[in-house]
Amino acid sequence: MHDQKKRDLVALASIPLIMTLANSMLIPVLPLMQKKLGISSVKASLIITVYAAVSIVCIPIAGYLSDRFGRKLIIIIGLSIAAIGGVVSGWSAWQLDHYAAYIGILIGRFIQGIGAAGAFPIVLPLVGDMFTSDEQVSSSLGMIETSNTFGKVVSPILGSALTLVVWYLPLAIIPVFCVISIAAIAIFVKVPKKNDEQQKMTFKAFLHDVGNILYKDGRWLYAIFAIGGIAMYIMFGFLYHMSTMLEEKHGIDGIKKGALLAIPLSAICIASYFTGKLIGTNKCKMKWFNFTGAVILTGSMSMFLFLDTTRLITNLILLSIGGLGIGLILPSLDALITEGIDKKQRGTITSLYSSMRFIGVAAGPLITSFFLDNDRLVFYIFTGMGLLCCGIALFAIHPSDEQEGKEGDLVPT
């Protein structure tokens, strides 16, 4: 890969890293924030959920704007809005008291979620635009997903360490990270010029275009949307469950808790990196890596129903195995959806996919917070959702017959 392209890719990889830190850094510190703000566990989970929930609505709009006005511009605007949201959240936690601080934090997180919608989801189609070789696209998407998961590995340790300085520092530091990423994008990222057709596309034409794509390719696209959302739901659900369990049942908090949370996340990161390298441009491999990851994830979640999960080592082993499964799933989905859609509609369709992932992020901590007193029910739900992923991956995603062993298109079943 050309040195300039490497710099482009490193700059782009900073976006999922920072957007992940903006959310995942808070997972291990939610119990502390709950105590400091005097709120319930459900209300604490909303600090994660509101960020993801507003992104769900805004991501498709950002996808359309990126198709029409350029991906680099929308990314820079998105990062700037995310920085503003971080300032609002950090200032509220610093200057306001208890419930007023909580409301201020939620408002800041709402603004930050709007910015996040114009950042990470736009990276996926931009990578597809920048490279002409399918092999480079697949490998680069693997690196982007690895950066995303690496952010999740670092975030619990970093978030826990920052709270040792002051409890709201994980909220307040995000604007600094955003400014660094904005500078890197502005300096290093060179994007292909938009064609006139994209620049002139009206919103009505855009909706018609999306409708045509979903009518033609809806079956396998809906399958990918569903698997992406379910995988993120399970990931954020079990992270929130483990964070609470470590503190309440084992008395582990601070950096030690962050380091333990980083273990299953490291499994996701490692698996994502190698999956991006191994699948290449072969869509059959993408399907079977996806299915295999879903089987591994389901198996690990189901084992919580049969083994003694009061032991910390058992929890870490099973969650790490589940993390390996998620690490097989996510890069495969990224590659399938990016390489299966024409460049001019890529921003829109990948934004819909990202919206589904954010639904999972929003639902994971919120739903899990209602069942913290019933571990078995939590893992029955995770197991059932994993089985659903297996079925969808096996029966709803089918490469075309001529794809066997080489490049080809996806077709609906």
C-alpha cells in the first residue's frame, strides 16, 4: 500500500477509535457515576443509550449528506459536533449537582450522538471509495474494525484510570481526542472527487434509490443489518453485566476492573484483525466466517447456563470465547456490505447498517440493566439472540453460484 494511503488509513482509523472511547470508556465507570449522581442503574445505563439512540436516527441522514456533499466534510462536521457534546457533558458534571448534572450529561451525550452519526459510519464507505482493489478494501476494513475493537480494549482501562483523577474526566476528555482526529483527517485524508450525479441528487431521488436497492437486495442486506445489531447488543450487554458483576459480587473496581474487562475485548480485537486479513475478497469466506463466529458466540453464551459462573475465571474464559466469535462476525459483515453495494449508494446503505449496530449498542446496557438480579435470564436472552444470528447467517446470506472460491455478487435466497 502506498505511504500516502497508509497515512490516510491511520487518520481514518482514529475515528472509530475515538468514537468507541466516547462510549465504551463509560461502561466500567457507570456504577461510580450512578453513586456520584444519585441515580438508579437504569438511569445510569441511559448515559450509554442516549448516545446510541440519537445516532440511530441521524446516521441515515449523515449517509445521504456524505453521498451528496462529500464524506470528508461530513466526518469533520460530525467530529466537531461530538466535541461540542463532550464539552457540554464535562461542564455539566463539573459545575452542576446531582440530578441537574445528570440531565446536563444526557444533553451533552445527545449532542455527541448526533456528531457520532457523521463520523464512524461514514468511514466504511470512504474506505471503499479510496481503494480500487477489492483486496485492499477488505484488508483496510479489517484494520478499521480492528481500530474500533482496539478502542474497546483500551477504553475500560483508560476510563478507570481517568476516574482516579476526577470521576467525570472520561466525559470531559473526548473533545481533546476529537480535535486530534479532525486535524489528522484534514491534513492526511485525500478523497476521490464526487461525480456530478451524486452532487445533484435530490432527497426524493435518494429515497427512491434506497428503495430500489432494498427491493433488489433487501433479503441479504436485512440479514446483515440484523446480525450486526444483535452482535453489538450481546457485546454491550455482557460488558455492562460484567462491569456490574465485578464491582458488586467481587469488589473489584478501578484500573483492575478495567484491565479485566479488556480481556474479552482483546479477543474481539485480535479476531477482527486476522479475519480482515483472511477473508480477502471471497464472499463465501465472509459468509462462513460470519456463521462460525455466530456459532462460537452462541456456544459461549449458552455455557453460562451450565457452568458455575460465580467464578471469575469462568466468566473471563467464556466471555473471551464469545469475543472471538464477535471478532469473526464484524469484519465479515463490513466487507460483505461494502463490496456488495455500488460506490454511489455505499454511504447510504452502510449508514443503515451502522444504525442497526447502534440499536444494539443502545439496547445492550438498557435491557441488561433490568435483569441484573437474574443472571440466567440475561444469558438465556443472549443465547437465543445468538441462535437467531446463526440461522440468519446460514439461510439468508448466499453468495452466487459462480462465487465459489472467487469474487462474485451476493444474491437473495
